[in-house]
Amino acid sequence: MKRRDVLLGAAALAGCVSMSDTARRPIVIAHRGASAYRPEHTLGAYQLAIEQGADFIEPDLVMTKDHVLVCRHENEISQTTNVADHPGFAERRKAKTVDGVEALGWWVEDFTLAELKTLRCRERIPQLRPGNANYNDQEAIPTFAEALALAQQHGRGIYPELKHPTFLREQGVDPMPAFISAVREGGGQSAADIMYVQCFEIGAIRTLAQMSSIRWQCVQLAAAEGGPWDQRDTTYAAMLAGDGLQRIAEYARGIGVEKPLIIPRDAGNNLTAPTDLVARAHAANLVVHPWTFRPENFFLPASARARDANAADYMRQHGNLDAELRAFYAAGVDGVFSDDPAAAVAARN
């Protein structure tokens, strides 16, 4: 299936993207929901993203002890929930090494869904988003099924990321059967038609691409550094170089890449000239969805930052995200992951 055909099919079902032979409209993907305005991965964040005009909502998926997929950016939840306030769970705090990185905390795979539902979500970066902390402790952790139902209720697409599938299998909780089952229960092929499935690893999305019962639109994620944990003999740089994009196109419909791979920044934090990655990806019939566009000065290029540099709250002030988004739209990207879907929609329009 060609790149244009993939997006046309998703557009017809999601009712939110218009395409033609001579023009295309990039999609807006709500990164963890409208996470610039609500604690990430809550139904409230997803709902606000839909109200702001996002075409897709993005839930990151990890897995409970009883094999239910839930929406958290990481399987370690001390920063994004009130788990530390529950004395009954104190003994579950432990150190684990996930994809080579050791951390101490509480882990989703050590809790049943019923136990997780007793927790409440909190803002992950309150130092930059203090307003979001006003919504702390109001919402439970949503399941993937709940996020999927919300997207379907509003006629929007959903863009789940499978987090750490190799590690989770090693923990005895394989996310793949649960993911496939949830999609089948949520509508099967009709649900998959308005869905992209992304992963930093290769094996999980290769497995989906090889299925005959459901046609998946898979996206290979790639960072500026490192490589896929399940193929440690390669790097993302190697995967995106030479004929690597053609090999990705054998199992994926697109690439989700870190922003500097498309428009790098110089030593002064200024945007430079675009690379040729978008053109090469399009030549391989791959769509390109860069991540992540955030409104705070802390994340913006120097020229887009708000000017009151002496203010105590300078880094959390919202700057000119519109300018950064427009630069990437002009570079030909097919969609953007944004914490501020409203800004991404406005810049596109």
C-alpha cells in the first residue's frame, strides 16, 4: 500500500484529514493527550485534545500484572501517580533495569488493574506546568480500551505506542496478545483502519505487519541517538541511512522521528537547514511524523522563545510554538506529535 493510500484510508474513516493527488494535510497527533494543559495520559487530557481539534490521540501502553494494557508513558509510575501516598503499596517499591536504565520506583506490571485504579494521576513536570498540577489526583489511570472507545466516540484516530515489549515479555506479561485482543474487541479492522501503531523496537511492529487477519499501519520510531533494544547490533542512525528506509518500508507505513533528525539545531539552539530525511522517506513511500512539539520556552528554539528572559518563570512561559511548527510543516512532514494540539492545528490551518 502506498503512502498516499494509507493516509487516504485513515482520513476517510477518521473524518479529519483531507488529501488529494496534489495536496496533503498533515495530521495533528495529541502527544499523551493535550499534555501541555492536563496531566498526561488521562481521559481528561485526551478529551481536551479532541476538543482542540487533534486528529489522533496518542496513548503509550504498558501492562498490568493481570495482562491489561493501560496508558502510562513509562511502566514506572512514581512521578505520574500518587502511588507513594498509599502505605499498602510501600513494599512494592523496587529497583529495575529497563532497556539498560536502572530506576527505583513502582512498576505497573507489579499491580493488578483493580489496584492501579485506586491510584490517581499527577502532572509529570509540575516545575514547567504548574497549572496542570491543579488537576492532580482527580483521574484514574485509563486502560487502552477506554482510550480507544473515547477516540471512536468522537470519530478520531488513535496512535498507540507499545512501550518496552521485550522487557515486559521478560517480566512475564507479553503486551502483544493483549493489544491484538483489545483492537479486535474494539472493532477489529475498522478500529485498525484509523490507527497507527508505533514502537521504538522492531520486532513488535514486524509481528503486527506480518499478520493476515488485521492490516496494521505500523510506524517505526527512531531517536537521534541509540538504537532498538531488541536489535542491539544496530542503531537508529544506521536504520535511517542508505537503503535502511527501504527496509523499514517492508514492515512499516511511516517513521516517527526525533525533531533534530529533520531540522537540527546549532550550538546556539537555533533551527538550521532541514536534512533530506523527509524527501528520502517519501521516496520510500513512508510518512514522517516528528516528535515532540511543546509550547514552553524550555523546549523551543532560541528564536521562538518568549523575550522576558529575566522573569523567574521564563522557562515555563509559552513562546512562539507556531513558528517552529510552521518550519516543520514547510519541510514536508506528514504529521506532528504535539503537547499543544490547538497550536499544531492553528499552525497547519
